Amino acid sequence: MITSKGHQESLFEPKELNRLPEGVGYRGAVACSAAGISYRQLDYWARTGLIEPTVRPAQGSGTQRLYSFTDVLVLKVIKRLLDTGVSLQNIRTAVELLRNRGTDDLSNLTLISDGASVYECTSDDEVIDLVRGGQGVFGIAVGSVWREVEGSLAQFPAETPEGNIVMTDKVIDELASRRAARHEIA
């Protein structure tokens, strides 16, 4: 991003990202909407082990999977990597990198790819080294994707594995508030 002073901002903004409550998740349709994927893709990726829901996995026919915020974030990153032509094998490697990092390190991470391989960078110098070496073609700043997913999920209440609706501080949609209130009464 170019600032008004004519400088380019860092890819690694040291901003604190909001944390969501532990142990709550989003149903598959909400995860699909936030990540920009089809339910069919989500189901296939879950069945093949690319990304499995961490809050509540499928437990037979008719059960609702619940995806954590981090799961939805990873889904959105997968979608971006696929859109740029990265192979599924390299996407699996990138997903493993994201999972191993945990949520605390994700805001500093930028994934750079040349279309064949995916590299993780945690500083501007690493990005510059890759670009100078002719490696990088595009980059995904995970912190930016985090904020996009957070905005997409803000209109939906989260759910516990037991099925209780949880209103996060981010929910501003009146309809979502009414739905949550209805579930509290029931």
C-alpha cells in the first residue's frame, strides 16, 4: 500500500489482530461464504484431509461440522493459492506451515509463491531476497486475509460444539442478533 507521503508500507504490519473465543466455530455454509469457496470444495477438502474442522468434525451423516476462525482463515488462503495456480501438493505444504505456526505468528507471515513453490516470509528482507532471486511472483499477507475473514464473519454468530449460539463483539447485524436472542430463549 502506498501512503500519502509516497512511501510503501511494510508487508509486515505489527498490528495486533483480534482474537475470537476458543472452542467456538462456524457452520460449513458460513465458512464457505467467508472463504469464497463452494460447499462442494469444502466437503472435498475435509474428506481428503486438506483442511478439517477443528471445533467439531463430522460424526456421521447429518452432523454439522464447525470450523474455527483459524480454519476459515486457512480456507481463504487455500482459495487464493488455488486461484493463482499453485498445485494442491504445494498448498498442502503451505497449510501445514500455517497450522504449525499457530495463531500468534500469523499476523507477521507473508506467503510468497512463484506458482510452483510456496515460501513463508516473516520480514521485508526475506521478501526482497526472494524477489531479487527471481523467486516471488505473488504474495499473500496473512494478516490482511485475517482482517478480511474477520469482516466476513462479523455478521454471523459463532456456535459452540453443543450448538449454543455465541455472540462475538464483532456481530453488528440486527438479524444475527435476533437469531441469537431466539436461540437463547429456546
